[in-house]
Amino acid sequence: MTDLKDKIVLITGASAGIGEATARKFSQAGAKVIMTARRLERLEKLKNELPGPVLAIELDVRDRGAVEKAIAGLPDEWKAIDILVNNAGLSRGLWKLYEGNPEGWDQMIDTNVKGLLYVSRTVIPGMVERKRGHVINIGSIAGHELYPGGNVYCATKFAVRALTKGMLIDLVDTPVRVTSIDPGLVETEFSEVRFYGDTERAKTVYQGYKPLEPEDIADAIVWSATRPAHVQIADMVVLPTAQAGSMVVHKEQ
């Protein structure tokens, strides 16, 4: 089992949901946590609640220049990132492709795919040079199965799955590990963001069954990160017990 004490962990999209829960779990395990997100005020509030050393950085992963500047500008004692959690992501809308919102497409592609690429490209070279590190990408069941209206979002998560496999191949001759954690239905702000702030519609997504909680995925992330150095959890799908696939969910009447 890998000890997390004093390990440096960078988490994107850490201001809410899975990212916030992951920051809490790593900090409780003794890691030094770098939290990034667009909502700095939320990060600062979370920072005051965590037990260990924490850096809170306002960052939009869609901005490649900002990503490069933020990583290059880390204090010297924070530069040697041990674990990268590519968590920042979102969905916009649930429309047929020919009725979709191109602005929402751009947000999903720029965040879920290009943002992951920008952060990974900036962080991984240091891991390779130091001969240690772990990249954990947050995928989705949507990267395994399509569902109606999920066209572009699913495409971005299929891309995350492909990029994770590409990282596994490219890093196989190094000690750097790569993991994809692919959740099913998790009750977070995800659906509220997807439906552009329609909280009532978002609530219906999680009614009639027990969805996953952000802490469940954070547990899976930390567990993957603490396996012995020779063990690599390449791909983990995590579903609530009431879910058997993207469109197979048992809801009590």
C-alpha cells in the first residue's frame, strides 16, 4: 500500500462534487493538496476546512496559457506533483444532435477533452523526469455506452477513455501509473449544470433509487492511488446498485 503522507496531489474541478470530496479524502490521508477550479471563493472556503497543507488556485482548464502559467508558477515545494486527478468536466443539454447547442458542445469539448489534455501535457513530463507519478482521469459510464441525447457528452467521455489508453501505452516504459475511474449516476451539481440551472428537472434524475455520492468516487480514487507501486488500476467502472448501464436504472414506483 502506498503511503499518501506528504504526497502532492493536484485536483482539477475541486470546488464541488467529486473534486471536493476527493480533496477532502486526500487531505485526511495526509497528502498536500493543490485544488484548482474557476470558483475561487469555494476553494478558499474548502481550504479552511481541510486538515493538511492546501493550495487553492483559480483556474479554467480550457485556457491553455493559464494552465501552463499556473503549473509553472507553483512554489518550489509544490512543483513535484505525485498524483494528478483530471476531474474537471461538465455536460450541457440533453438534445438530439441536430437540435443541439453548439455553444454547449464547445464547453464540453473544451473542458472534458482539451482541458484534460492541457493539464496532462503540463504535469506529466515532470512525473516522467522524476520517475514517479499517477494520473487519474475521471471518465464516465457514458464513455462506455451511448444514451439518447448524450451524443456530444458521450463523445467527450469516449475521448477520455481513448486518451487514458493512450497514456497507458505512452507511459508503459516508465513507473508512472494511469487510471480511469468511470462513475455511473452520482448526485452532484452535474445534472443542474446539464439543465442550465433547472433544479427541479435535475432532482428528477436522482429520484426513486439511491445514487452514488461524491464520497464513493473519492474513495475509489484514493484506493487506486494507494495500491502498491507495481499495481495499476487501469479502468474502474463504479455504479449504484440500482444501475446496470447508461439507460438501465431501477426506480421504485
